[in-house]
Amino acid sequence: ADVFWRNPQILEEASDDGVEAAAAAAAAAAPATSPEEAEPYDYVAPGLAVGSRRAGRPPECWAAFDAVVNVTQDEYAGMAGDARYLQVPVAEGKRDKVGLVQHLPAALRFVAARLAKGDRVLVHCAQGRDRSVGVALAVLATCFTEDQALDAARCAAVAAGGPVALDRGRGKERLCRLLNVVVKARPRAEPSRATMKKLHRFFME
């Protein structure tokens, strides 16, 4: 299916009876590694990347990043206890009731402290579509300026546990703008409505 949608000309060039054969031929000629597997992360702001579980696999991850935030309930062996690593144990989809909101303060402190030092930080979940995007949006909203430049003073305040609330009148609009920024950098980003509602609640309350 991925190969088919990357080759829309199949529909234009093949007859009705030949579409299936044309798609099969394109799939056979496609590289064995999908784009997501080849590049399992994307930078959404200076120093801040969002990716899939594969991007956070040790020891390879340490060649690309200085710190890793794992927004899943599963860990790679050997990661626990590493000062460069933080697990944010959030369940996938509707199974998560309060986890994201509950763990966001710790995640923001960890990421802000790392960004303030100039570190390259990866935030990942299973596919790099939902939970990790939610955390990245929270980081962008608290540690970066409107034009996605790192705000050193704000970053230091967040790292120290300072307040992170957004302006009630513009908070929702800001998160929507930031989501557009993330999707532009990582087209497969697709945070669920539940994740966005949790972010709104976290920042507005």
C-alpha cells in the first residue's frame, strides 16, 4: 500500500485491468527498506527530534542523540538508570487516561535541561505519530519562541520547575500553530484528538 500511494501515476498509466500488476511491479522494484525505517526520526526544532521506537534503540541512538525520552510503557534493555534517558510510561491511545498529563512536568524539566545545555534530544513513541508528538508540542510551547528558536531564559525556568501555563486566550491557537510546524517537519505526525485534549487541559488548567 505504501508503494502504491507513493506512485499515484499507476492509476493514470495503467488500464483498469492492469492496475494490480503495475502496483505489484512497483512494489517489487521498491527498496526493501521503507522511508520510515531508513530515517525513523525528524527534527521539529533545533535540537529537538521526534521519532519511532527504532530511533531510540541503543546503542545506535547515542550516536545521533545526547538524550532520549521514551513515551511508551516498553523499554529497551539497559536504558533504565542512564542519566541521558527518561521513560514517560504513557499507554497508547484511549488506554491512557491521565498518564500524559501526569508525566508532562517531569518530561518538560528533563528536556528543557538538556536543550539548555545544547544537547540533541529525541522524543519517541512506538511510531512517532501520537504520544511523542504530544510531548514535543509541549516542549515547543514552553521552551521555544514563536519562530521556533530556543528561548534560553524560558528553557532554564522550565528546567527548574517553573510555571508552564499558556495564555488562556491564545493557548489553543498556539498549540494548533505548533502542530502545523511539527507536521511540516514530520508528515507522519498525527496526534490523536485525545492527546490534543490532554495538552489543552494541561496548559490551560
